[in-house]
Amino acid sequence: MLKQNSFHKDFKLNDNSFSSVDELLTFSCHISDEMYSFLESWFSTSDTVTVETSGSTGIPKSILLRKQQMINSALATGNFFDAKEKTSALLCLSPAYIAGKMMMVRAITLGWHLDVITPDANPIHNLEKCYDFIAMVPLQLENSIPYLWNIKKIIVGGGVVSNELQDKIQQTKCKIFATYGMTETITHVAVKPLNNFSRVTLNSVQKTFYQTVPNVQIYKDQRNCLVIIAPKVSDDIIFTNDVVDLISDTQFEWLGRYDNVINSGGIKLHPEKIEEKLSKIISNRFFVASISDAVFGEKLILIIEGQEEKLDFSLVDLSKFEKPKEVYFIQKFVETATKKIQRKKTLNLVLFS
């Protein structure tokens, strides 16, 4: 059970140990307002914490999470990654959102030695210290590749890791994992390895699948979307909008968002799988979407961030239905506060500006 006003005896924050919660709260004031606000809420007498969703797939909203379930999530992460007390960890995500908050909860619960730095697109380029565990978003991982020598394990969330980026990280000694989860599941409920494979095929990384963490059950609904039963971290059964292939009772392949599926001439297209193929020839950020079409109903289009360039679609294995009918370029994508692409707002900016 949750012990109010307590933290693990081995817990350290920026190399400092603390004898009381008040001492910790006073110290956190000098790190950031978001850090202090979360810790003040965490050590209050309430059994819940209010968390903001990112808003990448809809309107941002506030939800209540039970502290005991957040602790359960932290314990599951510690067990899965063998991250015991005195694990050296780095928080380079905003503590205003669930991923950053959970790094704090893991440290407090498991007795980690946590360093906190200002969230940055290139977080570890100036660091000489070695770390056992870090959580990042894909952009941070991309920019950190030259500096991964001093990191043991990284979990990556908040976006899809492209094939191109996976190719770049194959030879790093650092073990890197993609995570599947959402605010409602208190971050990840499934994990898949991204590098250090025994075999890498030409021009394509080895396919791996998401593996659920302990105490999580999964199945598909009539839409082929993932359903999650995780009583340790959620009181409710979670019906997602993520279309998946079930590989086994504990493994699945993520295909894309149900609300992103494009019906073009009766053919259902998953933008995320098309993007996976296109990532071989496009280095900038991009996504595919659809616009209304008198013939096909929906017409597949491609949106690319940056300067206009010529593309040769014959270099990738696209079916005739998967080949974008039009290509648009925009200087800057619309993003959430956590740097996730807001597809609908970006698409509207392209089409109606």
C-alpha cells in the first residue's frame, strides 16, 4: 500500500539525499515549478494525482490516476528492466506530463539516483556521466546517437521510431526499447526491443513485436483494435483505437490508429504502415493523410516538413494504392507541448492557409 509522505531510503535527486519530504520539496523548487507542483501533489493526503493527456490524438484532458496504481506501474518497470535501487537515471522529459511524472515515481518508489535536466531536443550531448536508464522521445534519441556510449538502457515513447532511425541505432551497445502505452495505462503496458538484434536484413531492421509486461491481458475488438485489461494500473478495461495483429496472448504488432485509416476506392490503408515504408526515402518529418475525392472517396496525400524536394516512389515497396496521389510541403508542423505532431491541425494548415 502507498505510504504517504515517504520515499525509498536510497532515493537521490541531482546527487542529493533527503531526510524529509519537506526538505525534498524545498529542493525541488529550484529545479522547476512543474517538478515542485507534482511532488507537492504526490506527497499530499489525496489518493489520486491529476494528469494532463498530451492531446496528440484529440483534445487534451485532465484525468485522475490513483497513486497506488502509479506505484504498481513503477514496480513493473523496475522488474521488467531489472532496474533496482541505486539505478542511475536521467529525466530529460517534462514533469508536466505522464512520462516525466512516472520517471519521478519510479525514482521515489524504487530508490533510483535521478538527475533532472531541462527538457531538450538534444539532452545528453554535454553529459559525461553514465546512466543506467533514460526515457526519451524519438527526436531526442535521433539527436543522441553519437552520445549513447554512456547509457545502458533507453525506453522510447511518444511517437513511432522510424525504420531509418532503427537502422542508425543497431550497432550501439545501449539497449533501446519502444514502449506502448498512454496516460490511462500510466505509461507503458508493452515493450519491444529496437536494436542489438542477432540478424539485420538488408535495408530493413528485423521485425519485433510488443511484449506485454506482467499482469496485462490483451485481445482485439470487432474493429481489430487492441483492448487492454491491466488491473494493477487501471480500474477499467481500456478500449483503444490502435489497430493490431495479435501474435500471441502476450504479443502484438501495432498497425496504426483506427481513426487514421483511409478508405480509398474500397481499399483500407493504414497511414502508419505506409509511413514506415516511406521513411526509407524521406529524411524530414512527414505523415500521410487523406482528402476527399470524387472518384476514390478518399485520396492519399503526403505532407512533408521542410523545403520542397523530388521523391522517387519506385525506390520503396508501395502498392499502387499506397502511392501518394499528391505531395505537400510545409515549413513547420503543428505540435503538442510534448512535440508530438498534430496531424489534423497540420493538414488544415496545409489545405486552408
